[in-house]
Amino acid sequence: MNAELISIVIPVYNEAESLPSLFKRLFPVMNSYTHEIIFINDGSNDNSLEILEHEQKNNSCMKVIDMHGNYGQHKAIMKGFENAEGSLIITMDADLQNPPEEIPRIIEQYNHGHDVTGTIRMKRHDTFFRKTASRIVNCITNIITGFNIHDYGCMLRGYSREIVKGILGYKDEDIFIPALAQRLANNPVEINIAHSEREYGESKYNLHKLIKLFMSLIRTAYIARRRK
């Protein structure tokens, strides 16, 4: 049993179909650790919130936060960070494209002294548009920031409490969390992880969100250069 508390932060938007499968796979993984699992409902218009609140009654390690509206993944993650109490905070998607079984490998990197653990999705099961957009974002982000990160888009990432505190210092600004975390990190690392096909629902990724991502990237690049 790991004596340190580990927080898992999961934004949820219309994931009613995937949540039962996520519970079945995630909870057994985390039972080996002292943990809390924070689900942030970002204005789902299906019955995601009802499923979360019902499951919470049976799991004392589970927290459910309702945003009372759809504010986007970024604000949902920030709300999770604000409520996380762990020494290590791990973010992940609810759609099971990030296998929960990979979480112990992120915990292992934290125990080895890495304050930010990024992940690289191997054999990605995404559309051509999404993979192409991801390559563009990775390339432009590295050019602007001077980093050499291979996959900014994977949500399964680990942050130490100190890194999260630093990120929350910019919670009112439009930032790109992975890039800012990399700037704040003292000992970051990247690891390869598995990537699964989306079995339920549809991807929320589209051209509008890509444009918003580029805007936040520009803002974060300014912050990163200011801190350099």
C-alpha cells in the first residue's frame, strides 16, 4: 500500500455509456493505493451525473463535482486540481482510450522522483484528422516553447502537488496545461503507454476545439518565455 494519497482527476462530458466499464477497470487498479478519484461533470446532458452520484454512494474514495454547465475540459481539470488533495495528481479521460491499467506506471515514475510524467500514445486508435492535428500541435508547441515533447495531447499524465500548485497560479488565464507543467517541472519524463479504440459515444475533438487549443498555446508560450 502506498502511504501517499494519489488523486485521479477525470472530466466527464456525456460519458454515460463508458462510465460503468471505467468503474470496473479503474477501481481495482486503485485499490492497491491510498487514493481519491475526482469526477468533474462538465454539463453532461445525458445521465452521466446520475450514474456518478449513484456510484459515489458505494465508494467512499470517490468525489463528484458538478460544474452546473458546460465550461470545457480545461476548466473541469482546473476544478479537479482545486479539489485534489493528493501528493500525486493524475489526469485521465473517461472514455477508456487511456487504459486505467497504465496508471501504476505513472505512479512508479513519481516514486522515482519525476514531478511531471507525460505519456506517448503508441499505436493510436484515432481518426486521421485527430492524429494529424495532434502532430501539428506537438510540432508547433515544441517550436514555440523550445521543448522536445512527443505527445502533448494524451490526458493520462501525472503531476506532483507542487506542479499543480504552480498551475493553479494561472487558473484565471487561458493556458495549455501540459506545456506550462513542462516549464514548471524540475525532473519531467515521458513514457510510452497503450492506447485503445473508443468503444462508446463520439469524440468531442473538432476544428473549433483545435482553434481554441492554439489560442491557449499562444498564451502559454508567452507565459513560458516570461518565466524562462
